[in-house]
Amino acid sequence: MTNSKTIINNQKGIGLIGLIVGLCLIIVITSMLVNVVPLYAENFSVKSTLSSMAEDANTRALNNKEIKNKLMKRLSISNVSNVTEKNIVINRLPDSMVLQIAYEVRTSFLANIDFVVKFDDKEEVVR
């Protein structure tokens, strides 16, 4: 006959409590990713729009209002909804121009817990 103490010492695997804790962790991490990944995908569109504006030869000739309008049109085509004209800053220097879009996005996570993600993208337009 085997001793019950020997059987307990030889058991291996995860218990019910360990399984529940592991599943809860997986659910929380998945929920975090579902909330945050689209924000970074949208920011990727903002960065690509800024770089395409910087590469455009006609951008330097436009005034600030025209640049903002052109940027907003391109962002709306890219389905970017978290950027407004107030977030666009244009700094003109003697031999270059800096386009900057700085914005923050707040998204809810669980109950009263929110994620706040800040983005600050810059591109320099040279002659």
C-alpha cells in the first residue's frame, strides 16, 4: 500500500485556484491590449500622414491655415478621429518648418479605471 503522504508529494500540475488566477490575468491583459492597440494604430496613421506632408514639395509654399486643412483632410481619410486642428502646431524657421501634432487619448478600461495615452509627433519640412 502506498502512503497518502507520498501521493500528495508526487502530484504535479495546476490547481483550481491557480487556473482561475491565470485565466483572470489573461482576460485583464487581453482587455488592456484591445483598448490600447487601436490607439497606437491610429498614431501610426498620424505619423505616416505627417511624413507624407513633410515630403510633399508644395507644403512649404502653403500658409498655416492651408496646411492645417490639408492635414485634417488626410487624417480624416485615414480615419483618425482623435486629432483636431487645435492639436496641430506649425513652427516656421528661416530655412525649415516643423509640423507637430500633440494629442492625448483617454479610453476606459474597467469601471472607473481609464488609460491616458499621450502622443507627440513631429516632422521637419526642409527646402
